[in-house]
Amino acid sequence: SGLMWSQCALGQSGSNCSTGSATALSWQQALTAANDSRLGGYSDWRLPNAKELQSLVKYDSYNPAINTTYFPNTPGTWFWTSSPYAYGSSYSWIVYFYNGNVHDDHRGSTSAVRLVRVGQWLFTFSLTGTGTGTVTSNPAGINCPGDCSENYNLNTSVTLTAAPAAGSFFAGWGETVVV
């Protein structure tokens, strides 16, 4: 998805999110906390929209209904989204990580917060064929063979340059999609 998630709910910390407890905030407080967060040195954290947050629900689990390997000690409680509820301007969507339900709630109520930001894309490729040569990138990071993958921020323009060795030729680029 290209998204980077906070591992811990807001108010929790530590390598397994065992320090502190999830902070219950109103919707406006949650928006402000996301805007003010500098978690990991990044300043572009935000509340996820309803579809983004719901994508974390693990429907074959409950209390919590989330992958606890990646999101340890997640409380089985309601979490805010940034998505407004269409039938009431003072309501927004929330996701219940006890069982994965999605519902609306008044923005003055309090719920937990998990932050998200646009993350990085891992660009990986391989060289195929019978010839030899290198592929390099600008910005730097790829020098293949050897280092054939690199993390780049989303929307970064990356130029790849193929340099065939003497006696080899570059036939073109191909594409493989991994889902």
C-alpha cells in the first residue's frame, strides 16, 4: 500500500508497545495529535481514512482483530479514522479492533488513535539474459548486480541506467508485478 503505520497506538511506546496505554482522544484532538506528531523523525503523520484503517483488521482474530506480530499490544477498542460520516457532520467513522466492526461515532466521544503516513516503496529488479553489465540509479542506491533493490520515498523520480558490458547488448526493460 505504500503506507507506513505507527506500530503502537498513540500513548503506547517500547519495542512491543507495552509501555503506557492507548490514549483516548476526541476526533479533533486526534487530528491535532497526528499533525503534531514527530514519531520516528517524520512530520507528516495523519489519521488514516476508514478504508486504510480497516485494511489492518485481521478477521480471523479477535480482541484484538489485528496482526499482533506487527502491532503488538493493540487494545481491542475503537480507533478513529479521518473519514466523515455522510449522515451527520459531527460524526466520523471508527474501527473496532475487538472484532473488526466499523461504525460511526460523535466526534466529541473519545477513541484510540493509530497514525499513518505515506511511506516508501521498495524498488527491486533482477537482471536476466546471457550478457553482462550493470544497472545504476539516480538518485543513488541501485548498483546491480550486487545491490538490486532500494527504498525510495513515494513520488520520487528514479532514473535507471543500463550499461551493457563489451560484447553484450541491452534489449529493453520488462515488468514483473508481485502482489
